[in-house]
Amino acid sequence: MITKEKLKTLGELAKFDACGYPQLLQTHKKAQRFSFIYQAMGERGKTMRLFKILQTNQCENNCYYCINRISQNTKRFSFTPKELATLFMEYYSCGLVQGFFLSSGIYKNPDYSQEEIIQTLRILRKKLQYRGYIHAKILPNTSDELIEEVSKYSDRLSINLEAPEQDCLDRISPDKNFEHLLSKLRHISKVAKKLKAGATTQFMIGSAKESDRSIINLADKLYRELKLKRVYYSGFIPIPDTPMQNTMPCLPRREYRLYQADFLIRKYKFTKEEIPFDKDGFLPTDLDPKSAWADIHPEQFPMEINTASFDMLIRVPGIGKISATRIITARKSSKIRTLQVLKCLAPQSYKARNFITLDGHQPPKTETRKSILQKQLFLWEEL
């Protein structure tokens, strides 16, 4: 019973590290049978069931948003490295999980807790001969030597920046130094070059008065300079009995739009200057960022589907990389003249009709584009 309580509690607390669907897509998803099993989201919507857990929820930090903060009156649990490695292998051997995501509170000091993570992973790799996926969290202020040691047993490393600058970080986590976190992320990115899944980080959205522009500008820099694999955006949810319990939660649509803007930068060759923000530095909520960009660049449209280059086609709302490839292949045989043909190649092409011509003819425009876009699915490929 004690082991079950630890699994339930430390698994539930691990949910604050984002690796799955944005909040907006979680409302209709079935509840997981186990609190410590999560659907992680990869490229093109591929998923992996992760055993996602904290080594301990004992913590020396005093983050205002966190139920594990040192001054919080809450039950504290810990797994020994051997205990946690053995438990993971039980679930892995039964086919219930496909990979391991391990984080921790900071108990005693960062290096002590990071050593506990390393011991767990070392048992998995060397004693239990586990060869599957491991994502290991690097704790703030961990020594560079331990970062390099944990990389020996991991496929992915990450450390959470939480906020885009020190002023924002001070509002939510007074024990943390932004420049120090960024320095650690730089070191992690160098170490992670040899890892299959590289390095990632996470921002908490809506808790520190940060703007979307400040987040996207920093994410762009991290992708260009550190070659991060992913930046995750975790919408703030207030937790009872913490100093931020009365702070308004992040609107799920805001988190959703940040992922879409991130996708444009990461996969669609948009520059940070091309991402459309309002005067206060926030993304529009009624339109996805690509459609918002298209609306303010009428000089680019209408675009002829039969002659536009690949790089221009993927800037059309409703046409992603897969659809653009199909269009270019199909038009080698014959011209694309009707919306019906285009829809077979690009299922989201109803979003494109205001921005294209088909063999010189512009389709009838639609007046329902905004209401349709409000109901769109999360766009991993089709933007």
C-alpha cells in the first residue's frame, strides 16, 4: 500500500513537466488508469507511453506555484534507486509503458538528488539491461560533472527555464537565477549533441506576467544557438494552499497558440519577426499564427497552387509540408483546377481558399474561416 501511494503521488506530481498534448486537447481524453503513465507527443503526432515520475517530492526550493515547496505542509515520499528501477521494469515488461521520464525535487542539495537519479538510471542500464528510451531531468545548480554522468544513461536531457527573463522568474521562483539556468541549458545542449533525442526545456505560461513575444523570441534563440530539439509550453494551473492559488490560470488557447507559433519557427522557416503579435506582445487567440500572418500580408496572395514553390505553399493556411509535397507531385501530371481535387491532396484546404488561385481562378471566398479555426485540431503537420 505504501508503494502504491508513492507511485500515485509522485506520478501525479510529475505531470507539471510537459511532454504531451496541450491543455486544449486534453479535455476529452480518457483518464489514465495510472497517474504515472503519460502519453508523450513526438513528431507528426506520434505518441509514447512514458513511466513519468519524481524520485522524491522533498524539495529545498520555495517556488510559489509548487505543491512541493519547502514551506508546504504536504506528505513527502521518496523512492530508493533500486526500488524505482525495479518498479519501472515491472511495468515495462508488461508492455504498459514504452519509456522512462525521471525528475525529482531537490533534497539536501542539487547534486545529492541528481546522484539519486543517476543511480536509478545506472541500475536500469547496467544491472537490469534496459535499452529503451530515458528522459532525465537536470536539476537547477547541478554540477557540470553530474550532467555529463547522467547523459551516459539518457536519450534526452532537459532543464526548465520556466520564464523568459529574471524579472518574470522572480515572481514565481525566488530561489532561481535565470542566467544560471540558461548557462546550465547551454552546457546540457553541448552534452546532449550525442544523444538520440537531444535537449529540451520548458516555460510555464501565464504565471509571471510574461508576454508571448518574450517567450517566442527566446525560444527562437534557443533553437538557433543551442539546437534544442523542443521547447515545451506548460499553461499555469493554480494549486490550492500555495502562494499563487488565487492567480488566474493560463487560458488553454494561449498555450495552444504558442505551440503553433513555435512550430512555424521550428519547421516552417518563419522568423520571429514574422510571428504576428498584438501591441502588448501577445498572439491573437481567434486565429492561428499562420492565418494571422496571411491576413496582414495581402501582397503574398492569392497564390497560384500550380506554380508556387514548396516554401511558399507551406505559408498558405491549411497547407502543410505533407500536403505541399502531394500538390507538387500531383501537378506534374495535370493541373489542379478544382477544390475537390485540392481537398484530396490537402484535407485542410478549406482554410486555403481565400488565399489561392486554381489555374488562375480564385475559389469563392468563405466568411466562416474564424469560427472554423476556433474548432481546429492541434496542428502537428497541417498548418
